[in-house]
Amino acid sequence: MLRKSLPVLASLAAATLLSLAACGDSESSGGTAAASGNTIKVGVLHSLSGTMAISEVTVKNSELMAIDEINAAGGVLGKKLQPVVEDGASDWPTFAEKAQKLIRKDKVATVFGGWTSASRKAMLPVFERNKALLWYPVQYEGLESSPYIYYTGATTNQQIVPALDYLKEKGKKKIFLVGSDYVFPRTANKEIKAYAKANGMTILGEEYTPLGATEYSTLVNKVMQAKPDAVFNTLNGDSNVAFFKQLKSAGATASSLPVMSVSIAEEEVKGIGVDNVAGQLVAWNYYMTTPGKTNETFVKAFRAKYGADKVTSDPMEAGYNAVKLWAAAVQKAGTTEVEAVKKAAGGISLDLPEGKVTIDGANHHMYKTARIGVIQPDGTIKEVWDSGKPIAPDPYLKSYPWAAGLS
Amino acid sequence: MEALLSQLPIGLSIAAVLMLVALGLTFTFGQMGVINMAHGEFMMAGAYTAYVLQDWTGREAVLAALPVAFAVAGAMGLVLERAAVRRFYGRPLDTLLLTWGVSLVLQQLARDIFGAPNVQVRAPGWLDGGVRMFGSQLPYTRLFIIVLAAVSALAIWAYQNRTRQGRRMRSVMQNRQLAACSGIDTGRVDQLTFFIGSGLAGVAGVALTLIGPIGPNLGTYYIVDAFLVVVAGGLGRLRGAVIAALALGLLDSYAEFWTDASLAKVIGFAAIVVFLQARPQGLFVLRSRALT
Amino acid sequence: MTSPSPPASAAAPASEAPALLEIRGLEVVFGGFRALTGVDLTVRQGELRFLIGPNGAGKTTLIDVITGLTRPASGSVGFAGTSLLGRREHRIVRLGIGRTFQTSVVFEELTVAENIDLAACFRRPLPALLRQRRGTSEAVATALERTGLAGFADRPAGVLSHGQRQWLEIGMLIAQRPRLLLLDEPVAGMSRTERDRTGELLVEIAKDHTVIVVEHDMEFLRRYASQVTVLHEGSVLMEGDVAAVQADARVQEVYLGRPREEKTP
Amino acid sequence: MTARMRGPALFTAVALLVLVVAPAVLDPFRLGLLAKYLCFAIAALGIGLAWGQGGMLTLGQGVFFGLGGYSMAMYLKLHDAGPGNLPDFMVWSGVERLPLLWKPFTSPVFAIAAAVVVPAAAAALLGLLVFRQRVRGAYFAILSQALAAAFTIWLVGQQGLTGGTNGLTHFYDVFGRDPETDGAKRIFYFVVAVVLGALYLLARQLMKSRFGRLLVAVRDGEDRVRFLGYNPATVKTVAFAVSAAMAGIAGALYVPVVGIISPSLLGVVPSIELVVAVAIGGRFSLAGAALGGVLLNWAHTTFSEQYPSGWVYLQGLMFILVIMVAPGGVAGAARWAAEAIGRRRTGRGPSSVPEPAGPTHGQKEVAAP
């Protein structure tokens, strides 16, 4: 029985190898260096399938839009950008593998990609080892600064710290922490606890639920019994839907129990149901309603390209920014060569939808304006507070005395 | 002590959800030996039915969707049974793998039709609020689910024990050949069983719109738990499933209350393995004259 | 343990031999149904015992209890001085009790020789089983020869006819050299020639084994049986030789009076 | 060529193809991918043993893959951190002292041994618990699936101990080599290929032994085996443990090849995907199972590069088709074709029993009476 299937094995192994080889050939012949010819290849690596696709596809779209805009304006260094889109499939090892493919086979000049911290952590060694560039567009937990990654989303001191400042200002002293069980919430909560200790706030509870959890009644009961002034919510994705629905049906309202969320943007509000989150707080650097000519153009262009009912959100904007910032750095360096681009990038400042964004040459993060918003009954988010000027990125919270000993 | 009591209604709420998602499975798995991995996607279909109906019915979508979702999911089940499953009776492992393929396709189909992001079904106004019980609030949405679960279980019980069709179904379950010999059209009974089992998934899906996300992944969030209930319940007996759902729901609520949500899941699994050590008899029947 | 009184068959020819199987006061309850209601049975070393009775008399249940498949509500089952109750099936086999089933189960994908070989090796420790099988052992050759299946040794058991499967099962039993063989309706569904062949096999096996046969076929019974135990409604109706049993009025009433009803599927 | 010679000859041919031709024609990136597929082939081989030969449909094989992978990754992390230092993720998770569980993994020998022994022991424990109580068939499948779900949730929850969702990644030095270099990729590839070949031969040998025959017997008639005086629970437990050890080895090899191990590789879906691979390759043939592991993952990479959402349809449909049309998978279909050709050529039937649509045994467990 075993012996008889060996012929199959032989023939199929041969076929697999041949096709693998064929792929290799076609790509290596076509895979010219990124900047040769009339185009520059850039990688776009997001989850187009799996659980993260919901969020990441929108970022991919805004990045492609930025590339189109640059091409329409004549490209970079006189060459058109040619995006190579890959699917990370919501799976971290796949991100690492596809990053390798983009760098080694497609020889892209840079890669825009990632959403979850886990995907970034998985890609990090690939970029560092191959000395290639990654532009990562989502707010994250900080405590990282890779020489080959540019972080265009907020780091802790541009999102979580301002959110805490806001809560403190409003007299919310007793906080309950709710998060999904992964790196971002755990690290963020560690920082929040340190902040609370130094600022006279009490943490009444800290609860984590598995990613994708949909049963929140026990957790909601714990929250209700603790009677906090506010909840700091770092839940991810679909769990937010279940949490807010169940919180609301347990009798909590935005006025009786405000919830500050750092992972809910315009896109997610629709899925949770405006009824369930109207009036709740969020912290970001950008909202679709952020005033300014640049944003108006951005929103208009996005809706023209992808549909009039589409919304724009902070990570989408950060992805869009990433492309624009990289292009500016290349233009300044006069080449797509990685080290030259890195050297040129520091200090580049552009007027982008969220306002002025400047690259910090030392830690590769951005100067960004922090904004607290309230979710409106129509699903948009209205800004109620902002930091006034862009905050210098401080991924290790070195300038905050209370954060000593965190990293 | 107060905590102990306040978790009670919550345990019941969790149990009701578990019961609702597992009831349909008990029907198809326990009684036909078919492991339907696409059960979760039938729930998803039920939830999307409510979403679609909402355009006409507004906030009353949930109530209006119950019968429609039953029919929609039931019809999907019927198609699955006719097209594929009926060839695999008595081969549960094959049906498991087959229906897993079906579930993949259905999920992607939902993604292509309704889009990947979650959609929202507005709960009816009369489900706002709740009653206070033992120091915690039992929301009306949960009460609705508890009632729905109880009504579904009772309806199944009545159907099986009080109607001609139901008795036929039970006779086919007990001895397929004998039932066929006594003139029962076993093919029709199978279809009906599958229709009802899948339809119940649709009903569960509608109820889930009240408490959780409504998206292409809806089924995947509940399917493993649903199967655990059926396994712990033993042979898909209605009573077993009801008891198992209650036990698991209460265990989950208390375990989570004293530890955390992640650990509660692990404890639930461990409890089932331990339970199987004590009561494996409920799970299989050994026939001596002709061994398997 | 309740009734120590010896059964009626104490005066049987093999009575001088020591008792191999001793069953006392055996009761089995399924749900509310009492399948066995106080059965006493003694089988002596070297005996060939036939167990008959109408449908539902509890014959197969009795065998199930002996082999550990069914747990009794009360009573005792002693085998060569050790109690069998509470032991797991494979442990009972290792004590030297082998059985066949009404619907024979052989491993269709394995060859006939492999089937018997597996049966013959049951006492080997696991590591010994990991070594590759070379040649045919003597026990396997003997069993093949006795059952007349030598010609099929290397064919998959799946190709065997119904009768041949029963013989293969018996062959597998012989290869295990059990002290007690339990055959559950070995000739059910067999053709006349197959029955004859099985009967000869039975007689030959009975020479050096203790055998209990559950059987319905009266002709088969008449030809090959000597000692017979009749079960009725869960208890022993009578015991004795074939002639005595056939002559007994009670037996005729409960059993022989309606001889063609007892075919079980 | 006689039938006796054909097996070894073909094995040699495949070995040549994998060890000589593939490294010659493939560039390092593709070779690295092939190495990854071969890792999955090792895990699939284990499933072929447990499911195809032993009838135990294990939907939780990712757990054992993970145990092996984490064992290896823990060593690599400690090695990179250097003596006395904590791995990077512990630093940002706020762990101050090396957890006790990690201490022995400073030794590479211990880590490699653990990658094999820990999965096997875990499987043996679970096997003893459930098989002894005669939990089987669909019940076993569902339990093993729940195990995968519970295990990943636990892994993710213990961030300080396991790296949480991120898993363990970022290895600089794998047994003296930088894993990102072409040379290292080549070496890893050869190691994986040789291990796969060796394990395949081992599995074959196992199936030819009495134990292998016994395993098939347990699959086809567990209760009957009990009345032959064997304890089927022991037989199944041993086979399950061997299959888990293979998954563990696959996981341990996967880590240097791909450079990461994370819970997303061990959960319910990846575990089912491994089973899908085996079903497509041919569950009744060890070679088919291994082949399935390579084929499915190759198809996954290739198709998802072009049509990310189409891949889901393709995978689902492929699976439905295989189960409905060719339960024997590719290997079964090919065997059937080969026999059909053989029949035409010789003009008479083959010596063994013909099994046209692939055998359907191993499915006799009845979930409901």
C-alpha cells in the first residue's frame, strides 16, 4: 500500500519542484533592482484575508491611493512607483515570509505594512537583517525603536498618555482596565498603572480576554461592581462589538460610565453600532472630521476612489502619510538606497491630513498631535481636546519620571 | 457570597447562549452522526438574515427574523444534506472534514456579499434595560436569549415526543434499517432532521446579534464551544446538552469571575476531560453481537 | 455468592475434572429489564458445553459477562480460581478466555496470516511488537492448517466468505492457546457443507480445549453436542446430555416447540 | 523492475530530486519556502500515521507542533540573550527573573530532546486519559480541537512566559549561523529534508512491524482487538505519541527555517489545515500524507500571492471535492490510475483486491447508535 503511492510522490514532487523553479526563474529575470528602469517597486504588505483583513484592507487602500497621487504628480525621482501588494493573511509568520519575498525576490525599495504589533515583531528581524525599510502605520505600545522601521502611527506618549491626562483633567480618578490578551494592551496597561501611581489615580481592576472573545457578561459584571469613574479600553477588533453591546445592556451609559478606547476608529463604529458607543471617548491623532484643507482633499479623494460611503480613520491616514513621507525622503536623498533615505528622512516635515507631521531622525517616530474625540450619534468622531502642537515622540517614555523602570 | 449570587444570572446567560448554539448541533450530530462544522456559518446566515430584514422592519428585525432565519438556515442545511452529507452517514469524520470545507466557502461568500467589516442590527427598543437580580443586572437581551433557549429546547422535546414526525425521527435514530423496513422514508426523515437542526442554528444566529459582533467570522467564535457542549452532553441527547450547557455556563462564569477569561477557557476544557474520565459511558454504546 | 448449591450437571461424565468456570447467582439488569436472574453454571476442564435457549434467554449476555463486556448486578464469575468480575476485557483474554462473535469481525485489510499472527502474539510486550515480522511462527502455521485456511494465508481477510471468516476467527482463537473458548453461534448463516466443516473443527478443538458453544441449530446440536445447558428467561432451565434435554417437556415447551423463531439478525 | 525493487528505487529517486536537483535549481528564498513545506510534511506524516493508519482524527496537532517549536525557540532566545540576560520580550513584558520553566532550555541538548519528548509525553498523557475511557472517533476529534483552542488561549495569556500573541521571534544566531543568510537557509533545508526522509523510513518500518498491523487492526475494529487480549488504548496512545513527536520535530525545525513560532501556527485553523493537507495528499498512504503537506502549502503560497481571497474558496472547494470524489486523496487516485493502467497492460486484475474509489475503512466508528 505504501509502496504503491511512491510513484505519485515522485511525479508530484518533480512537478512541484519544476513549478517552484519556474516561479523562481520568472521572478529573478523580472526582479530587477528596485530603482532601475522607469519604475520603483514598493511593497504593500497587509492582511487581505483572515481576521485582520477588516482593518488592514482599508490601510492598503489609502497607501495605494497615496502611491497613485505621487505617480499622478510625476512619481519620485522621475520614476513611477509600482506597488507590489502581498497578503499577510492575519498570520505573523506569513508576514515574515512575505516581507522576505518582497525584499529578496521583488527587491522593493521599501515596504509599507503591518497592523498588529505581532506582525511588526515578526517582520522586524527580516528588515533589520536584510537592511531594508518598513513603514508601520498603526499606533502601538512603544518600547521599540528599530533602525529599519519608521513608525507613522502614535507611540504611547502621543495617544495613551494624553488620554490619561484628559481623564485626569475631567476628574476621573478610579479607572478599570479592559483589554484583549496580547502585547499592546498588556504593555499599555503597564504604562497606565505607572502613570496612575504617580498621578493619584487608582486602578480598580485589570482584565484581559482572549482575542476574539465574545462573552463579556462576567467582565461587565466585574466592572459594574467595581464602580469605576471610567474604563480604559484596549480591546481589539470584534471583541469591542461584544463588549459595548453587553456593557450597554447592563445599564451603563456614556455619561454614567465613560469608556476611553484606543483601538476604535470610524471604521469600527459602524460594526459596533452607533447606539452602543455614542458619547464614548476615543484617543487618536486624526479623525475624519479633523479640520484643514489637506484633510478635506484627502477625504474627498478617498471617497471618490473607494466609494462615497467610505470613512477615513487614523491608521488609514498614517498609512497614507507613510507613503508621502518616504517619497519625500527619497526625493531629498536623490536615491532609493536605504541608508541614504534614512539619512535624508530625519527632520522631514509635511503638511498631512492630521496636520504637520515631522520625522524624528533619531528614533524614527513622528511628531504628532494628540486628539481626544467623542463618538457622535451619526458615527463620526468629534474632537473635544487636542495637544495644541505636535508632541515629540518618546517611545521609551524617557522624559516621564513616572515611567522610569518600565523598560 | 454576594459575588457568588451576582454571577448566577450571568452564568445562566452564558449557559443560554451555549444551549442555543448547541441545540441544532445536538440534533444533527447526536441524532444523525453528522458533525456539521458549517453549523457556525448557518448561525452567521441567521444573523445576516436579521441584518437584511432590518431594511423593512426597522428595529423589530430580531423578532421578524426568527422564523425567516429558521427557514433560510434550514434551507441551506437542506441543500447541504441533499448535495453532500447524505452520502456520508455513519462516517462522522468525513462529514466533519467535508463541512469544514463548506464553512470556509460560506465565510468567504459572506465576506464577498456583505463585506469584511461587521454590520449592525439594532436591537428592538423593548429590549433596552434589564432587571436587577442578586446585585447584578440581567439585561432584557439576555432574558430574551434565556427564554428563546428554553422555548427552543421545549419545542424540540415536544416535537420528538409528541408528534408523529418526531417519533419517526426517533425510530430512524434507534434503528435505521428497521425503520426503513416498517415503511418510514428514512431519506425524508434525514432531510427534515437536518432542516430543523440547521434552522435552529439560524435562530441562534439571530439571537447572537443582540450580544456580539455580526460578521463573516461569527460562526468561528461559537463553534468550538458548541461542540464541547454536545460532547459533554453525550450522544446529543437533548437533556444532556441542556445540562452540559448549564454546567459549562456556570463554570465559565465563576471561573472567569475568580481568575480571568483566558484561564476560564482552559479550566472549561480541563473540566470536560475530567468529566469524561468519570462518565465516559454516556458517550458510546457497545454492541456485543456485532462489534464495530 | 448467594447459592453455593452445585448445578444439576454435577453428575456429568467430565465431573471428575476440576471446574474451570464457576458462575454463581449471576444477575444482569439492563435499565429495568432483568436479562439474567440468578444463573449458576459450572464448566469443567476439557468439557464441550452447548448453551441453548430461545431468543432473549440471556445466552449472549452470559458470554458478555464472562468476557467483561457487561457488568453484572450481582453474582460471581470464577475462572480457575480467580474472579473475573471488574477486569477489563483484554485482561480476561490474557487469563486464557477467548471468544468469537455472532457477526464475525476480522481485520479485512490484513492478510489471513497477519490476522492469526496478531492473535498469536498477544502476550508479547509492546517493544517486541515493534520488530518486523519474519516468516510464520509455528502457532500460526498450526492454526492455518487446522482451519484449512493455509491457501489463503497471504490474501487479505476481506476476500474471505462468511464461513471462512468464522473459521479465521476460530483459528485466531486457537493461536492464542486459550484455556476456555466461547463460540457465539459459530454456524449461523453457514451452508450445509460449511456447518459440517465447522463441526469437525469443533470436535477437533474440543480434544485439547474447554469450549462453550452458543448455538441454535438443532441438527448441529444433535450431531456434535454432549452436555447441554438450557437457558430460559435469564436463568438455567435444565442441564444434561442432548437426549435428556430433547426429551424434557419444559424444554420442548419453551424452546423446541417453536424452533424457527430464534434466528437473530 | 520487480515490485520489491520499485519502492527503494523510487525512494532514491525522490531523495535525489529533493537533495540534489532542488538545491541546484531553486534560489535561496524558494529553497527556504520548500524547507518550510517539508516541515509541514513531517507534521503531516505524523497525522498520516495517527489518522490514516490508526483512525485517530487529530484536530489538535498544532499543539504538538507548537510544543516542539517553542522548545527550540526558547533555547534560541536564551542563546541570543546570552548568559544571565533575559530574552527581549520578557524585558518589555516586565519579567525580572528568568522563569523556572525556561532555565533548562539554556542547554541545546535539553531543548532538542524536549522538542521530541514533551509533545510525545503530552500526547501520551492525553491519549491515556481519553483512549482508556474509549473516547474515539468524532469525540476524540472534537476534544483534540478543543485542546488546540485551549492551548493557544493559554499561550497567548502567558505573555511573560511565552511571548503572548507575538510568539518567539528575532533569532540572531542559530547554532552558530545567522538564519537570514543564504548559506544557513541551504543548510536548514538539507537538515529538514534528511529528517523527513529518516522519519518517513521510520514510519514505514513501524507500519510493517506487528505494531503497525495491530494499529491498522485497532483502526478497523478496536473492540475486536480488545478480545484478542491487547489493550487498544495502549496501541493508540503509542501511535498518537509518535505522531505528536513528529509534529514536535516539525515545529522544532520550523523555527530556524522560518524564524518565528507563534500561537497563530498552533490553533484550530492551522491544525485543521494540516489535516486537510493529509486528506488531499492521501490519508491512507504515508507518502501521500507527506506529499499533501508539501502540496497544500505550496499551493497556499502560490495562489495567495495572486488571489488572496480566491485561495479560501479554492481551499474549501478542493477539500469538498477530495472528500466527495477521492477520499484516498492524490495518492489514492494515482494508485487507482496506476492499477487501471497495469490492468490494461497485463490484461488481468492485480494480485491485490482492487479498491477503486479509495478505501473507506477507518470510518467505522459510529457516533450515534
